[in-house]
Amino acid sequence: MAFDWLETQLSERAEQGYLRQRKCQQYEKDNIICINDAHYLNFSSNDYLGMRHHEGVLQAWVEGLAQFGAGSGASPLVTGHTQAHLALETYLADALDREAVLLFNSGFSANQAICQALFAQGGDILADRLMHASFLDGASSSKAQLRRFKHNDIKHLASLFEKVKSQDCLVATEGVFSMDGDSAPVREIADITSTNKGWLMLDDAHGFGVLGEHGLGTAELHNLSQSDVPILMGTFGKAIGTGGAFIAGSQTLIDYLVNYARHYIYSTAMPPSQAVATLFSISHVVNNGDGRAKLHENIADFRDRFSALIGQASESDLYLADSHSAIQPVIVGTPEKALALSEALAQRGIWVPAIRYPTVPKGEDRLRITLSATHTSKDIEVLVDAIGLSLEEVVK
Ligand SMILES: *Cc1c(COP(=O)(O)O)cnc(C)c1O
């Protein structure tokens, strides 16, 4: 029978504890998420600054709708590229001190586009092994020779340069890693990459909006110029609270992508109203540091409380990853335990997802807690108390 392996694969996943099922959210606001008519305090959102519900963002979106209509009506090279898109691109290029910027409908498509447009003829990609699936899949389906270096390991990266045969070598890393929450040594990676005459690409999906004095991300934090990071990618679906993504770099790079990036050329442009709302959100984030300050306060508060809890616990094969970002993973080691803890927390009204293999390596199954500027210190206290109680229950 055609495709009868679909069911086999699903039951294999189920047996191993890795079957994924979606939960339908009825609504989420002020950190309360409603699922199956039950309410939970939410620690699973990438909306790090609460911009999804910011009144100015909503108002800008409505004004964009009135001016431009619901959708863009066409792909960008036909008539889908509007003043709203141009204004967002121009703002970003200026703020990030890049020559040019190109918008994409998602970070996933931006990463695929980079790999496929730049490596249609071959070349080399050296990528951190924990790079996001959208980049690794793009790289492995391109004509490039993909090699992965050990996570944040400069020595291993240096040794891989010796194997590069082509002239065109792209090194890829993330500002803040999406499952571990830790940061790459981007300055060192930029230096070694330029010494080896390669290009560095930085995926800053989780740094953009959150890091740097104005929230412009890892590039701002480490003062990385266009020549340090020739390809800078960021997304709008996380701290910016809308959706979509951008690539920033030289005018030549952007002109090339406009001509050769199939994900850009053959996809309906982002709704202009979304570009209007996104521009409002970014400029708000750039001009107001309060949300960022509160987020960093919450991160420190959580880490302090969690360390105090684990200091007392008998259970020691569980640990908090060394992360100073909004992403705070608690590594528990097995998919069953991750799920059981997530469920025990849900019983207590706390929503924390279990992240399992294959999203993370085997044996690193975890709870992935994400914090937001909109959490109060009471919320964090409640979370850590609930983790303590759930641990006692699950371990017994
Ligand atoms: C979320 C994410 C993406 C994908 O971005 P979307 O806009 O959600 O498609 C790419 N890279 C990283 C590191 C991400 O966390």
C-alpha cells in the first residue's frame, strides 16, 4: 500500500514517548493561556516583551489595514512590495547600520533562502551544530558542503576551516540559541571567519528586540559591523510580537537575493499592515528600554529562586542550563520525565512545555521555560514553587 509507513512511523514515535500533538489555545493574554477551557500561567511564549498585545502595535496594524487592505495581493516582484515594506526595510537598515534589508514572511524561509540562493553552485557552510532546523535543512538541501562544528567551539571551527575547499565559505551561528538560551562567542567567531576570508551569518531570532542598548540584538551588543557579520538575520515573531523576518547586509547581497532567492520571489509579500505594525513595534522597542530591563530582572530573579530550590533538592540529575536569556531550560534527561513534569506543572496551573528529542539531542529532554517582561515577581515565585512540588511528585 502506498505510504503505509506513515502509520508505522507515528506508532514508533508514540512508543518512544516522542509523539507530538498540538494543543489548541483559546486565548492568551496577560500571561494567562486558556487551553481546553482551563487557564494556566504561561511560561512558553517567545513574546519576551509583551508586544503582541501592545496597544500601539494593534492600532498601527488597524491603520495599516485601512490604508493597504488585508493582504499584499502579489509577490514582491510583481506588485506586492509597498511603501509599508520599504519603510520597514529602510528603518532597519538605518538602525542596524547596514546598506540594505530584505523582508521575508518567516525566519524559516529567510534561512532557507540564504542557503539555497548563495549555494546553488556549491561552496562550504560551517554551522554550529545547534543551529535552528530551518538553517540546517536549508544548508543540507543546498549544493554546499555542510560541516557542523561543536556548539560554540572555536577550536573545532578553526579545524574545520582547513577542510574548506571552495572560495565561498559561510559560517553560521545564532545570537541566542533557541533551545539552550545560551549565546555564541560571536566576536571571536567573526574574527576567525574574516581571517579565513569567509562570511559570517548570524541568526538573531532570539536576540533581536532583547539584547543591546536599543534592543537591536547581538550585533548591537557586540558592536558587530556589516563587515563582521555580512549576513544578519532576525525575526519579528518573537520579541517584536508580530511575524516575519529580515535579512540585512550589503546592497549587493540584497540585490542578489531579490533576483535569486526563490523563497522571496515566489511567495506573496507579507501583508503591508503587518509591516506597519512591525515597524511600530520595533521603533517602540528601540526607544523604550523598560521592557528589556524588566525582562533581565525577571531572568535573574528566576535563576536565583531556582538555584535555591535545587540547592535543597535530593534529585540532582536535573539541572538548569547556563543561560542568561529569556530561555531557561531545565534539563531532565528523559522524554517521560519531561512530559510528566510538564503535566504536573499544568495540574498546578502552570504552562511549561516539554521539549524532547528530536528537537533537542537524545538525553537532553527538558522543560523549556520562557520568561517575559510581563511576568511579575509573584508569577516567578509561583512557578518555582510549583516546580519544587512537581519534582517531589514525579520523582517519587
Ligand atoms: C523561530 C526561529 C526561526 C524561524 O523563524 P520564524 O519566523 O518563526 O519562521 C529561525 N531561527 C531561529 C533561531 C528561531 O528561533
